[in-house]
Amino acid sequence: MAAVTTTALPALDPALADLQERFVAANPASRERFEAHARFMPGANSRSVLFYPPFPLTMARGEGAFLWDLDGHRYDDFIAEYTAGVYGHSAPEIREAVLDAMEGGINLTGHNLREGRLAQLICERFPQIERVRFTNSGTEANLMAITAALRFTGRSRIVVFSGGYHGGVLGFGAQPVPTTVPFDFLVLPYNDEASVREAFAREGQDIAAVLVEPMLGASGCIPGRPGFLQALRTLTTEAGALLIIDEVMTSRLAGHGLAAQHGITPDLCTLGKYIGGGMPFGAFGGRADVMALFDPRSGPLAHSGTFNNNVVTMAAGHAGLTRLFTPAAADALAARGSGMRERLNARCAEAGVALQFTGVGSVMNAHFVGGEILRPEDHAAVDARLRQLFFFHLLARGIYASPRGFIVLSLPLGDDAIARFEEAVADFLARYGHLLAARAPA
């Protein structure tokens, strides 16, 4: 059980107000641009996750692992486009591949030489994928995987988990997300093997698939317990349902994906984000017999998308996976992230405060609780002002992370930047540790 978190502390509001006032004073150009753009876009925004009050920074450019905002401040980029930016900004290898592809024509209106090359590479890198198809986003990939499972099994229900995020129209929280598509979803608690067993015993004949992230991403980088994930594989097999593992985010956490690291082979797998080399990308694939549903020579399912096989993404993706983010590079980056997380957690434990960093490999999340976190409900009671305090403190130290405490490493992020992050956390504990709950006894 998570430790009791900070409630109404009189000193928290002034501390947060001070950081926000300094933020506003330091960023007049971003504020002006935000107000100007709000005339044409609701909230000056086309991507909700990027907004935070009083206004978000406008980034002017990026290079390597650095970002510069419109007011000229430089930041260590510790969010990396919410994991899609594993290559950093404008890697020469990616740029070269994109320019080469554009030289041959951008919109070819047909099969091209680059899509088959990337498809072969993905099938070889992720052994659970026998056949693959491309989309423009992880959202689309998950929608198509669900559709395939419904058609292949002839059943109607899809098991998902509270806190799961599988794209802009596939979000599952304590309350239904209004934008979620109206499939027949059964929402169960994450890391709760007993509830899944009960669901299959009760209505396994109606379950077409289980859709799961091997680590909850948007809900706080909560790793799936090996026993829980293995139970999903066993139960779906026994019931004749499909196991769909969403590796849009987690495939970067190990050389061949997080599911493979657990020794689990899903029936379908979805990919996205970094695999497109920083370009719009998604993919779904898996068993050849299931994917045959989309074979235009004989299959019953059509799958459209003007830019699914666009040459820019195909070229950038191949260059990134072969020249930069090889399996060995993925494992090395994961090891660096694990080391960083261990050092941060040791520092928080030494300070005796309810702050910890959860995650796997190169992706992690800060949580202001002291107990074990197995599902989003374990950190739901955290005072949101603490996350804001941490976010604006990091910005003031020249570190760009997520307002929800999401932290991501990229390939060009150096040891000096990691050291600066760890120093910023140490300073946060020194300045604001008295505002945090005490860590519960072990």
C-alpha cells in the first residue's frame, strides 16, 4: 500500500507560486506566442499533453539532446518526444536518409523499395512478428490489432486495464475517457492476476483479446509483474483468445522489446514512436494466420492510409534501427537508465521522503509516494501541486521533463546531463523535502 501523501500544507502554495512567477518573468516570448496562437487553435493547442498552466514553452529548435525555447533558454531534453525521440534532434544519419528518400520522389502512389526493407528489419528484430503492416501512429496500430482480433475470433469483448493508454482514442482510467472508441471493453485492474482469472472463468467464451502494455506508460511507468503478464499469455491461449501486447512505447526498453525480455510471445504486437526515426509511424503485426486477414489477395479486411508506406518514414526508420538504435544500443541505453533510476531512488530513500522513480530501462516516472506502486490507483491521491513543483524546479535548472513526472533518456543524452539531473533532484530534496510526506517504514 502506498504511503499517505501530502495534504494541505500552507507552505506548498507559496513555493509553487514563486517558481511559477519566475517562469512567467523569464518567458515573455513564449507567453506572447501562446496568446497569439490561441486566436486560431483552442488553447493554442493540437496535442493536449503538451499544455501546462500558466502557458507552455514554445520550443524554437533542437540539437542533439538540447532544446532552445523562444526566449533563448537551453534545456537538457529529458522527455524526448514522449519516447519517440530516442535519436535526439536532427541526427545526421536520419537527416541523410530522409534527404536521400526525398530525392527519389515523395509521393510515389505505389509499392516502393523502402517499405519491404523496413518490414523485413522489423520482423527480424522482433521475432513475435511474422507479418507486419504500417500505420501513421500507435493509435491506428492498436485500432487495427483490435479489429483483427474481433474478426479472427468472432467474439466481441476486449479486456484492457485501468490506466492503460493505447492511443488518443483508447484511454482507460477510473472513469471512461470520452474520446475512447465504443468497442466492448472490459476494464480490469493492472497487475491483478486474480481479477483476470475471474473474468476468463466468467465470460472467457466472449473475450476476443487482451490488450496490455508490459509497462503502463502514460499512467506512471508501472512495470507489469512477470507472473501477471505470463498469466495473460496462458489464459488467452486456453480460452482461444488473442494476446495483443502494446509495445508502442516499451519496445525501446530492451533490444528485442519488453515482452521478449519477459519470454512472452503475443499473438499480435503493436509498435510506433521511435521506430519511424522521429517521423509519424505505427505498425501492427504478429502471427501470419491472423495478419492474413489483411492480405488483399484473399483476406476480408481492408486497411487504408495514404501515408502508411511514405518513403520519408520508411527511410528514417531503417536508418535509425540499423545505424543508431541497434539491439545492443537499446540494451546499453536501458542499462544507463536503470543506473540513473537506482541512484535517484537511493537518494530519495536516504532523505527519508515519499518520492520514488518507477520504470524500466530508459523510461521512468517520479511519484510522490513511498510504498509499492502496482497500479495507477496507488499514486492517485498524490497532491498534484507536488508534481508541478518538481516540474517548474527542473525547468528553472535547465531540465525539460514532463509535468506529470515522466522522464526519458535518448541516445545523445550524455553522462554530464544525467549528472545535472541528479544534482537537480538533490537540490529539490534540500529545498522542498520538508513539504513531502515521510517515507513509510520498510
